[in-house]
Amino acid sequence: MGHWNRLLNYIPNVRHLIVRLYTDLQNFFKYSSIINSDTINSNIRSLEISTINNIPFNQIEDLFKKTFKHLEILKFFFKTDALSQSCYDYIDHKRWEDLLQRFLSLKDFHCCFEIPIQSELISNSFEQNQFFCKHNWKFSFQIYTYSFNTMLRIHTEPYPKRRLDIIPSKVFADSNNNNIYSHVRDLRILIDSIGISIINNLSSIIYKRVISLTLVSNKKFHEQTFLSYLYSIIDRNNILYLTIQLDNCSKNFLLNLIENFSKLYALTISTYQSWSKLIQLSSYISKSNIQSLIVYELLINFYQYDYLYELFNQLEILSINLTSIEDCYRLLTLLFIGNKKKQIESLRSLIIKCDFHEPDAIANWVRSNVLRKLSYKCTTSTLIIWL
């Protein structure tokens, strides 16, 4: 932040700017005087600012007042898990009205605020504000509880961010406006209880353009009910990237996802007995469109060579965690030397995470035994090979 003014003066012809603020509160105060000290020559017309930290709102106000005279489009995203009184300043509609009125050229305003709250007795004051109504800027308002926190989300319509976190027990979409989440491409579902009534109330697909899906849960859930819910809210033919972060799930659950996501390109998985399930499903995966596989569970069983070969054979990207340097040699032999004249031909990128006490030794092995053209990097914890 100390170089903020200098940066803006260095790029006076820039019209579109995206800023991510990750500075902590102490540093923001430390450098805030610099924001007020210089004359800034900025012609920025479109600005997007997002932060995940509890920066006081008055500092944001000062930043806007001094620097963006010609702003036409503003996107502002704020999210924090820290409960504090200063968070409520971000949802003060009058302060936003006073701030936005300073931008005489402003045409579009998009925002999303997510903060923890102590009480659910909070109204959507933006919706009744005449300034926002005059500009036809509509707001949605949701309150939900997850992991012992009560969270408030207020955003303009349609939802302005590409990534969205949802909870099945809270159906956020307006039944009269199925385009409210048309911008969402990356959907993360925090799985909790799912009632049949929720599924019955879903009249049409809500998240039509999602291409990346993440499933998260640290407890058991009814898999078939969840799958019914999932296929009701997304277009399964659009899913290209799937991340599974589940405490446990069945082999049939994985198979159902693989078969229904016919265009699935990348699978990332972290669940109990991941390798056992993947090996059992190797014949299905080998016939699928999956070309990228990232597995966080340690691979320790190399005896089922034919199944591993079948699982890896069509992959272009593979990321694996191993326990020992010996297992690393076993894996590299499987991939690049093969058995019974079988080799993995399609692989283009390999990441192996292991405790390499002597990275030079594994580097020398790669140079001596892998005949394909490649480049690589080896540290004490990671080996990366590009082919």
C-alpha cells in the first residue's frame, strides 16, 4: 500500500484495474498517511477491489475519495471470518451512498460483502435505499450458519463473483430469478443436511454455467439424496474440474460423479482410501475424459501394476504423495520404464511430493533412465517433471 500512489501515477493511461488487498490492519494504518499525501493522476474507468482482511472502511473511503475521479464501473468484494464491530461499516448503506455519489461518472456498481454476525435481526437496508433504487441496483440478502458461524452475505444482482460457496440446506436462489447466479463458474458446496423438501422446491437449474465444482464435508451424509440435489442445481454437461474434499465417500458415489460428468477433465481428490477406490474404478476412469489427477492420500501399494497402469495411462497431468524415496523409484519405473513393454505415453506433467534427503540422486536417476525429452526440478520435498 505504501507504493499505491506511485503506482497509479506510473500508469496514468490504464483504464481497467483489478486489486487484491491482503495487507494486515497494522500495515494499512502504517502506510495510510501516504495515501493522503500525494496528488494522483488516475484515468481509471473500471476498478475491481477485493480483500479478505478486516481493513477499516474509513480507509477504503479515503482511498476512493482521493484517487478515482473518472470511475465508471466499480466492483468491490469484502469477506472476513473475524467478528468485529468495524465489519458492519461495510454494510452501512448510507456510507456507501455518500461514497458513490462522489463518482459523477459512475454507471455500474457491483459488490459482495460476507461477514460474521451475532444476530439474524439484520435487514437488507440497501434494498430500501432510494439512491440504489434510482440506479436500479438490486441487492440480495442471505444469512446462513456453517461451522458454528452465522454469516451474512449481501450482494448486488446478479451475483458478481465467479466463485460461490453454498450450503444445501440454504437455497439462496430466488425462484423468480434463475439468472441471479449466471456469472458463477466455480461452485463450492459445503455439504450439510439435505431434506427431500429442498429437492422438491428446486424447479430449475440454478447454477447453469458452473464449470468447476468442489465438494466439502467432514461428516457423513446421504449420498443419493445429495446427488439428486446436485444434479438439480447444475448442468452436469458443463463440469470440467471436480475437487472432492470429503471425510469419506463410497466407491459408487465417485463412480456416479465420473459417469455423469462426461466432460470432466481434472479430478482432485482427498478422502479416506482414495487410492483403493480409484484403483477399483480404474477401468471406468480410463474410458472417461479425465486427463488430470491430483491425489492427496499417500500411494503405498505398487503391487497392482496393471490397475495402476490402466489408471495412469491416459493422464496428461499427475500429482502424487509418496512416503519414501524407494516408492519414488517404483513410481518412476512404472511411468517411464514400464513393465511388459508398457509405458505411460500421454504424461506431460508429473509432481511427486516426498521427503527427498538427496535430491541430486533422484535427479541423476531421472537423467539416466527417462529417455523422453524432459525438464525437471527437484527439491528436498518435491520433484516436478515436464515432458
